[in-house]
Amino acid sequence: MLIIITVLAYFAVLCLLGRVTSARATNETFFRADRKSPWAMVAFGMIGASVSGVSFVSVPGMVVRQDMTYLQTCLGFILGYFIVAFVLLPVYYRMNLTTIYSYLLGRFGRRAYKTGAAFFMLSDLTGAAVKFYIVCIILQRFVLDAYGVPFAVTVPALMLLIWLYTRKGGIKTLVWTDSFQTLCMLGALVLIIIKVAGALDMSLGDAAKAVMADSRSRIFEFGDWMSPQNFWKQLVSGAFIVVVMTGLNQNMMQKNLTCKTLREAQKDVCSYGFAFVPVNLLFLALGVLLVMLAQKEGTPLPASPDELLPMFAATGRLGDLVTVLFTIGIVAASASTIDSSLTALTTTYCVDIRQRPADERLRRRSHFVITLVFVVFIIAFRSINSTSVIDAVYILCSYTYGPLLGLFAFGLLTKRAAADRAVPYIALASPLVCLAVDYATSRFTAYRFGYELLLLNGALTFAGLLMKHPPQSSRREGV
């Protein structure tokens, strides 16, 4: 009962923040926060928004199989955030965009514009639903089943609470609630580390020395070019992951576009870009400490690395306080992901698909319907109950960002126009070709694609646009 009371109290604070920040809210407030957000508040909140509930659980477990090599990707993130700050943001602010896909309308035409928006909606809706589903499953298995709360109640209840605090203020509310959720997530992480160190009979200083001395603290992998953990592959992939998953993602960019000026938005993006290294270092250090604790207690490591943190934190083995902290951390991380997806999808549908940004009735109705769609998707995943299907959805979602990378790269790096009619077909063909290449490579060679498949996807879209362009074309005016 303590867990349920804690979760309800947590969402009560979010609803209070939503009520305070949504006074006299209009569509301009919902979509752009009236362009008055403090950049430091946006930057702090984006840390929590970027660390999903899945990451909160998965990153500590990465040390079991990959040591701390994930930090190589985090270093690449920094490069990616600089590209977003100094290449993409100036374009978005110069054009005074509400959604970033409006850029495609001016650069290519209506079909490219609708294609970009549709690809985002498909990938973000299914991707966010899968992430939230996994979090709900973890909460259900390790926490709520003990109280007899059925899954069919958990999902609608959580989505209803998220809808309540986002329905009026939209992105303005999220700037403040994300900051609160980031504070809760980081606070829970630090306090869990302290408790685990205590269970190992270590001070924090001793724990830090033990982590550094452990073989799993290995960060860099330079030797094996075939390994997905190779430093250069991880560094470059990390940079492009940020460019695509943040810079070309309305979900992640919408809050950044609420800063007062371009300079403030650039400070915001660079600040939270640097924060990912220390934050993920804490998650990975926790993973190393948990492995040490398992060895001390003679407990075998779980078959799935994702269960390493829940095995200790959600079962009461470290005390009720850690269970409460784990619940707060995972709910904070997952809620800050799903609420921004809900707002971004509503914005994209109203502004890009329906092209009626001033229609408040449409916005309210769309926001509620998308909430229901999330509930249906998540419960459907539960009824399917197949890990292979969930993995397939995840893979397909990651592929849909490749065409967006190719479209924006072609628009920004060339002055040529693309054949607008051909854009939807090129955008559909590129991920399908990538799937075939990935399958053939893994079956007939020793090479395994990692994040670099995203680059191939974008390159194929870029090449298709390059080959299929109007004769004697020029860049569209006004871009």
C-alpha cells in the first residue's frame, strides 16, 4: 500500500504543477509555451525526458555483458548535441517553427512534409508505447501484483493521470513537470547507490574505488573492429543517434523550441548534452555495485541483464525504502517520456497532419484520442505477450528515423530540390532495403550491424533523393 500511496502522491504533485502552469493556456501555450521557457529549466528537465524508464532499468544491467562501454556512445552524444545546437536549431529558429517537420514543406513540398510528420507519428507512437509497456510490466511484476492490481487497471490509470496534468498546459507544463521528474529520478538513483554501498559495507568513497578497480569498469574498446562496442563505431553512432533521435524528433525538440532566443536554446542543448556522461556513469556504477552485491550474497545473476536492478530494488531485499525509491525513479523516467510523446504527437497531428494549429477543440479532442490509442497499444502488447513481436516493433521504429535523417541532410547540405511526388516511396524503400541488408549480412558474414545501420538508412534516402529530382531544379525559396 505504501507504493500505491507514493505513486498517487507523486502524480498529485504533477497535477498541481499542471494546474498552476496551465492558467489562461491557449494553443500557443500548449504547442510552444509562448516561447518564454527559462533555458536552464528546460535543460534540467530534458535529462529526465531523455532517460526513459527502460533506460533506468537497462543501463545498470549493461555492465554484465558490455562493461562500461556504453559511455563511448555517451561521448558521441556530446558531439551530436553540438550539431543539433549549431546546425539544426538556427534553421528552426530562423523559420520560427512550431513543429520541425514544417521545414520540409518549405524545402521540398507538401508530400515530403506529410511523409516526415507521418514517419515521426508512427515511430514515436509505437516506440513510446513499447517503452511504457515494458515499464508497466516491470512495475506489475515486481510491485503491483503483490497488491492485486490487475494490468488492465494499471495502464489506463497511469495514462489517465498523465493526460490530466498535460491536457491544458501542454509543453509549458512539461517544462516544469520534467524538471520535477528529473529531480526525483536522480535523487532516487543517488539514494539507491548509497543503500547498495551500505549493503556492501562500504562508504561512498570505498564504493567509488571498488568500481574503478573492477574489471567491469572498462570503458574503451579499440581493438575489435567487428565488435558493436568498438570505440569509433560507438562514438560516431552516438553522435548520429542524437542528431536523429533528438534533432529530427519533435518529441525531443519541442521543449527546446520554447526558449526565448536561439542563444538560450543552444545553451540549453549543450548543457544537458554534457550531463549524459556523468548521469550514465552513475547508472553503470550502480550496475557494478549490484554485481558485487550478488557475488557477496552468492546470488546468481539474472538471465536478462535488465532484471539486475529490479532483482534487488523492487523485491524488498534492500528494504522498503529502496523499493519506494525504485518505483519513484522508474515512474519519473517513464512518465517524462510518455507525457512528452503525448504532447508532441498532439502537436504534430494538429499542426502538420490537419494543419489547424489554432483549433483548440481539435487539440483537446486529439490529445484525448491519442491517450486512448496509447492505452490500446499497450494492452495489445500485453495480449500478444511475445518478446519477438516487441523487439520487431522496436527495430522498425528505429528504422523510421533513417528517412528523416536523409531528408533533412539532403535539404541542409544541398541546394537541389527533390521530386516531391517520389519522396514517400523513397522514404518507404530505404528502411526495407536496410532490413534486407541487415538480414543478409548477419546470415552470410561475421559482421553485425549496430547503430551504424541508421547511417546506411539515411544514406539510402539521400541517394534516392539525389537520383530523383526535377530537371533544372533549385532550392525552394525562403529556406
